Amino acid sequence: MKPYLNLAALLVSGPLLATSPCIAAELPSVATAGHEWAFLAGYGITHRGFGATRTQVQTADAIGRFGWFLSDEVGKGSWYQGRHELLVELPIHLAVDQGGRIMTGGYLLGSWKFTGLADKRLYPYVFAGGGVLFVDLGLPTMGTRLDFSYQGGAGIQYLIGKDTAIMGEYRYHHVSNAGTADPNEPLNSSKFLVGVSWFF
């Protein structure tokens, strides 16, 4: 009967061990990760009439992202509990209604990832920053191909594994030549993105 007793003991103790603080502490966590890789894709469209934007530009977007967490958790126990993160992005914006022309360059963003939700699979975040873009849209109203971007937005990540998350994101996105050339029509747009990220 001993084998059956051993099996019964294993079945009872297994779930307890799996949920014990010691075992849980060994699992990778957004609260303790050092870095993050992410890939996002989605759709963007300019807002004609918003500011000086007059041209409609629709984009298919692909963005590679690398993140460095700059702090441990801050504000533990408060509504804003979270971590600082620095994001570097390499975007490609394909203008589907401008003959398939592209915008590409690099972005540097600061982000705050909230880690205090009761559901430890959900991680909202906000971000803002800017960068430089090579813009090959062929629009005479933009004045130059070397342009600048500032942007900001919010998103949420949902853990589907111990270190893997799916994500959805909205961002406001501005492109202009910052007054370095004339004319200078800005492209003010919204972007809706989904993706996947890996923490390590």
C-alpha cells in the first residue's frame, strides 16, 4: 500500500508547494525583470483639421521595442505602485494611401509600468517621448525628409506565461520638421497597436 500512500501525499502536497511563497518567488515577474523585448503592429491615421494637419495619411505600423527597467517597484501599496522604464523603438510606418512610401527612424521613450493591480497578470503603462524620422511620403507640404516626432500614450499588458505577455496600446503621434524648413505641415495622428512582449 506504500506506493499508493506516496502518490496520495504527492497529489495533496503538490498544489501547496506550487503556491508557496518560496516557489512563487522563483518565477520571473514584471516586478523584478530587468529588461523587455516587444514587437507591435497596427494601424494609424492622421486627424485632418487637428492643428495644421490637412493631409490624410494612413499607415500600417511595425515597431520593435527594447526596454530597460530603471528602478525597482516604487510606491508599494499605493495606487501608482510601479517601475520606471526606458524604451528604445525602431519603427517602420508604411503609408498605405501614399503609394506605399515609408517613415522610419528611432524613438526614445520614458514609461511608467503599474505593478500594483490585484490581478498580477495585468500591467497597465503610460509613456511619452520622441525621436527622429526619415520621411519619404513625397508630400510637398512637409518641406524636408528629415523630421521629428513626439508622442505619448497608454497601453496594457496581459501575462499569458511566466515571462510572456500580449499587449494593446494607443498612442498620439506627431511628425513635423520642427520649423527647420518651409512649408511645415505636421502629421497629427492616432495609432492603435497590438503586440507581444517578453520579460527577462
